[in-house]
Amino acid sequence: YLFTEVIYLLDYCFVVTDLKICADKTFIPPFFLFYSLIGIPTFIYSLKVMSNLLSKLFNKKLAILFPVVMIPASAIGILLGLVERFNSWDIIIHPLVIIRTGLGYLLYPNKLLGVIAYTILLYIVYYGFLRFIKIFNNKKQ
């Protein structure tokens, strides 16, 4: 979810000078960019750690399936927070609303398209980064 925070950079600047420079709070765009980029390694690291843990506790197949299942679930979670503006505590306060809204993302074609787009993006980020690391490690040896 953190790397979706970069959308708040769009239309952020309220006071623009004649030179098209954002005059108010110029530190905010770099802060949001840095903050959002932290989400990418956090996402990859947490999936990798959980996969490794499942591999040790159960078997290798479950560890391989974990990111395959969690990435679409994460895509729905991102959309619930980003579009629907739910917070983490809403799962306790309004669980049926969260479930109904989440299922809506799977049942309605226009919402399903958003889930598919985010899922593909997250698959590219996760597996692309793992592939990059593998190539990078092979070149070091």
C-alpha cells in the first residue's frame, strides 16, 4: 500500500510561482516519493520471509503458492484502502462491509479490472525483483 501513496503527489501544489515551481511545502513531494518507495522492498521482503517460513514449517509447494495467493489478496486490500478508504481497524468494526465490498471487486467487471491491473503490477514487482536479484547474484560470482 505504501507505494500507492505517490498518487498524492498529483495536484498537490496549491501555490505555484510564475516559474511553475511549487512554492508551498517543497519538502512534501520528495518525502512522499521516498515514503512510497519504502513500500516496494517492504512488500518483497515480507512475502519472501513468509514464504521461507512456510517452506520450513510445511513444504516447498506451499511456500511457492503463498505469493501466488497473497498478491491478488494484497491487490484487493490496496483497492479497499486506496479507493474505498477503509482502514485496518474496519475489519474488526465492520467485517461484513469489508467482505461484501471485497467480493464486489471480484463480481463486478469494472472493479475486477482494477484487481487484475494491481495484481499484474504486484506480480511484476515481486517476481521481477526476485529475478533481478538472482541475475545480480550470478554476475557477482
